[in-house]
Amino acid sequence: SLNWEENILIGSEINSKLSKLLNRRYITFVGNRFEYKNAIILFEILKNISDLDLIFIGGEKPSIEEIQKINNYGLNNRIHFLKANDWELKIIMKKSYAICITSKMEGFSIPLIEGLYLDVPIIASNIPVHKEVGGKFANLLEPNNPNEWINIIEHHLFKKPSEIASIENYKKIKKYLSYDR
């Protein structure tokens, strides 16, 4: 709803760990990291971009494979697994360098809409549902090509939803994809 984008910084104090994270440059992934979500590609991206952190919000505990990759790539201090309430989620997403949605298949992607409402750059896999829902406001990349993701992120070759769609179209898209509708 429109309430999602309003009063983003009003609320209780953020804990000190979260506050420190928000002062760094990071990308965000929201939700479960099941195999089809392809979140493992983000480890490869971080391995190649040294000045970037990754925040996973929600989802399951890190798997053995994820822990092994984190250790092997030396990413222990740059990958963060967090639980967040709605207020913290909005703040984390709003301050994100980009929201990354790496799925190889998806029914519908709520983080795509949340990123739209917060006008945060969205880098999503180029799959049918992302083309249909986010094709007019998201940066779409091949889900199996980590080099494409690395290049786009490292060289900041992506835009906010309001920059991809004109401001007028951006407002129309938000209204069309509204919670009320």
C-alpha cells in the first residue's frame, strides 16, 4: 500500500549491529533461498566485488553449501543473515545499493513490488514473471550469468524504477500494482 513508502524513518531506534550495516554499501535479497531462488549466484558476485556486502533478510538458516562458499570465498564479514520486522525491512531495503532477485522461476515476487514502491534499484533475473511484472521498471539479467550481474553491479549500470519508467509511468505502475487493487 502507499503506507509502505511513507514514514520510512519514523519508529524505534535501530539496533547498533543493524545501524553499522546500514552505513556500508550492500545489496539485499529478501526471502527464502531455496535452490530455484538461485541466491548462491550472489556469493560469486561478492567474491568479485570487494567493496560490497550482502544482506539476506528472512529465509532459512544458512545451508552447509552456503557456509562452505562463504568460508572458501572469505566472505564471513560481508554476508549477513537477518530477521527483520516490517519497519526494519523497509529501512534495509530503502538504503540498499540494489535489491537482487535472482530466481530461476517464480510465481510472483513481492520484493519486486516492494523495491518499486521504495524506488530502489531492482536487479532481477530475466524470467517470464519478472518480465511481465517488472519489465517496465526493473533491471533484468540472465539468472545463470554471474559475470553479467558482476558487471552491472560493479559499474553501477542499473537504474531506479523511477529512472527506467518516466515519473508519470512510474506513478501509474505503482497504482496498478497497488495492494488495494
